[in-house]
Amino acid sequence: MAKLSPPLKQLINAPFARPGTTPAPAGVADLYRRIANDAASRGYGSAPWLVLSAAASFTVNSPASLHQLFNVATKTSHSSNKPTTSPVTVAETIREVGLKCISFNGIPRTINSLSGFREGLPGDVVAQLATTPTRGLNTENISATNSRGYALWNSIYTPFEDKLEQKLAESHPDLPVHILGSHYGPLLSDPARSKDNGLASIGRCLTSIVAISCLRAQTGVAAQVLSHVFGLRKGVEQGVHRTEAETEEEADGLARLATDEGSEWILRSVDSICEAAGRNFAKL
């Protein structure tokens, strides 16, 4: 295979094209702590702040920031200063968020950040990460996977789910086919897993927070941000948060996040991460 010319290589890696990942901003660990402490003081629970912070960091393409997030999330629980969730559980949660970010950010940023995140983890944590995939499709599970995807789609977009699918098909007949068959089914909806598999399950309501966070950090997609803000609200209205949360306190926190005040907090928290990363976001 012919080699690339030096000028072409230089153009590919031109500084104006921002060819590399985003460095961790100065003070980003303190920013994550502030978001975590704010979430605790407002009663939002421990999972949402971690999920939104991870999703925003994946979107700005900053695996170095994910290392800081991991360190913050594993040192203390921000409401009691007691040891928090195990490092492996935190790492698996961040990895699962990153995987679901594919549906909103595309594959390359998730590849960059998941790879960089793994490289920066302690060796003992890496040794305990799950290695068995759970989203493979075959003749035995394809029907159930499609049904799972449609259930998530209908939950988020009701009562406009059919109308939206038709509208997408007008743009391209395969657009809703791909969105539902490749994203809502196999990726965004959680597959059934055995307890000893080790991979994290984000759940319906936290997946809405992933969507809101990624889309807000992207800019230019306010209509989709709005859809998923409503999607989070509908998940709570449908009572999904009660079945997914491990405690009543966590369920109550998700319900608070679905209010106007809670959704505003999600958006402003994402904005603060993006602003720290050097994106042109409005001041808080």
C-alpha cells in the first residue's frame, strides 16, 4: 500500500481540525465534585450526576476527564463522606454510558474515550471488568430485541410515536428502520443479563439523562433535547423510575429530575462541563 505524503499527513493532523482528544480541563475534578454535591443537596441521588457527567465528557471527547470523574466518584459519597460504590461498578457505569453515547454522538468519540478510559484505569479494576458481550443478535433473540426497542421508543415518544416514525421515513425510508433496529433495540434498551455478568444496566430513565446530556453538549439539536426532556418526564409518569431504582430515595430523585427545576439542573450541569472543556456555551 502506498504511503501517505507528509503534506497529507500534516493536513489530517492540522491543529485547526482538532485531531486529538480533549485534555482534561484544569479544575474539572472540582467541577465534578460540585455537581455531585449539588445533586446530593437537591436529593437527586448518586447515579444521575455520574451519568450526566460521563455523557457530557464522552461528547466533548475527553477520556482524560473521565479519569478524573472516576476518581471523584470512587473516593467519597458526597452526602456522607463514606466510601461510595465500588471502583469496578463506577467503571462499568461509565463504560455503559459511553456505549449508549454512540446513538447520539456516533461511534468514533466512543471508541476514543472508551479506549482512553480503560488505559487510565488501575490494573486491578481493569482485571475485573466484564468481557462477555450481551448485545449480539441471532435468530433466537432478534424478535425480542426489536420488541424491546419499540417498547422504549413508544415509552419516550408517546403519544406521537407512530407519527414520528412516519415523519422520519419521509426523510429516508430506512431512517426509522435503522434508528429502531440498530439503536433503540440492541443498544439503548437494556438487554437481559445475569447478575454475575458484571456489565452495568443504565435503565430507561437514566438513558434519557444520557440522551439529554449528549444532545445538549453537541449544540444545534434543541428539538431533540426537548424530546428527551419530555422522554424523562414520561418515564416518571409511567412509573418506570420506581421499578428501576434500587431505593425509594433514588426513585424520588429521578422524579425530581423530571420537573422543570430538575431538567434545568441537568442542562446547566452539562453546560458547565462543556464550558470548562472550551466549548462556547452560555455562562451559568
